[in-house]
Amino acid sequence: MSSFYLRTCQGYILRLQIVPGASRTEVVGLQGDRLKVRVAAAPEKGAANRELLAFLARRLGVPKNAVRLLGGASSRAKVVELLDLSPDLGGRLEELLRPSA
């Protein structure tokens, strides 16, 4: 189990380090105990946060309303909650560390 996520009774908590304004949205890898993600949106009016949440929902195969920002709305260090109890979600989280095709 990687250090960037923690299982809870409702799903998972993710610790993320975000780099807004990138040319494309992608996972870079681990940075300490956080998953580093480049986001292809400017940090203006919540655009980067919305892009991050949509990206996580797509990559993890969960509904958009199952992914929500808990902390760090105006910071690069973010805490995201996944409200999903699928038994294979832990494996999908580990897959984030592998380059996407």
C-alpha cells in the first residue's frame, strides 16, 4: 500500500501535490507521502480543482460525485476524499503510479 492514500469506512483519503498550468493532466509520481499530479488548468476560479477531480474520477472509474476536495482549495497540497467502497479501488489507486497508456 502506498503512502499517499488511506482507507476509511467510506472509501479513501488521498494526499496530493498539484502543479497547475501544465500542458496536460497527468500523474507524475510520488513526492514524499503525496501523489504529484500535473493539472492542465490554471489555478483561477477553481478550474484546476475541477480538472483534478474530473481526472481522478476518470482514471479511477468512479462517478464524479464520488470525488470531493476536503482540504487545500487554494493550496498546491490537497486532500481528496473518494466515496467508494469497491473492493478493487485500492488496486486502481496503485495503478495511478504506473504511466497511463
